[in-house]
Amino acid sequence: MPDIAFVKPALPRAGALVVPLAEDAALAGLARQADEATGGAISRGLEAAKFKGRKGQGATLWAPGAGLSKVVAIGLGKAADLAASGAEAAGGSVAGMIAQEREAVIAADGLTPRSPPRWPWVSR
């Protein structure tokens, strides 16, 4: 069973970086820092893989530099349609890809939360 900790976003010293991206979103936050640390290898790799962030789309970039063994990008679909269940499904789909890593960080700090759903039976 992996140890899970919620910490201040920082690049892993070694291991994997998971980058959840909404459709056509640019790298932001920790993912952008990792791209800069790898000399742009992450953005070039995602472009070469034709990764657009479509729901369920994935790409694995091996040994991009900066001590990372791999970067696993997972598409979240359209940002306006993202719900907690979609984020959970995306996390579940990458769990096996990072299970053997000594350290793995999820670069979720670049995601922008959307407004809570408006339930028709609740008045505001």
C-alpha cells in the first residue's frame, strides 16, 4: 500500500510526475516548472505524442530529465465538464503506471476548480 501525503507542490527528487491536463490546457504550476527543469522536454514530448488532454487520453514520457524517471500525462476532457468522478477515474487510470515508483508527485496545482454544480432543487 503506498504512502500518500498532501504536501506543498514541489518537483520530486526522483521518480514520476503525473500531469492531469484539461483539453487544450497549457502546462501550469508544477508541470510548467518540470517542463522548464527538463529544458522543454515535457512540452515537446506531449506535442510529439499529439496529446491534447482529451478525456481518457494518456501519454508517458520516459526519462525526460531533471531526475524524473517518467512523466505520465492524463487527459481530463473539457475543463467545464470536469467533475470529481472524472478526476477520480483519471487518478485510477494512472495508479498502476506509478505503483512501482519510489516517489510520485501529482501536479494538480495547475488545475482551476470550477464552480460547484447548481442543483435545481436548491435555491440560492
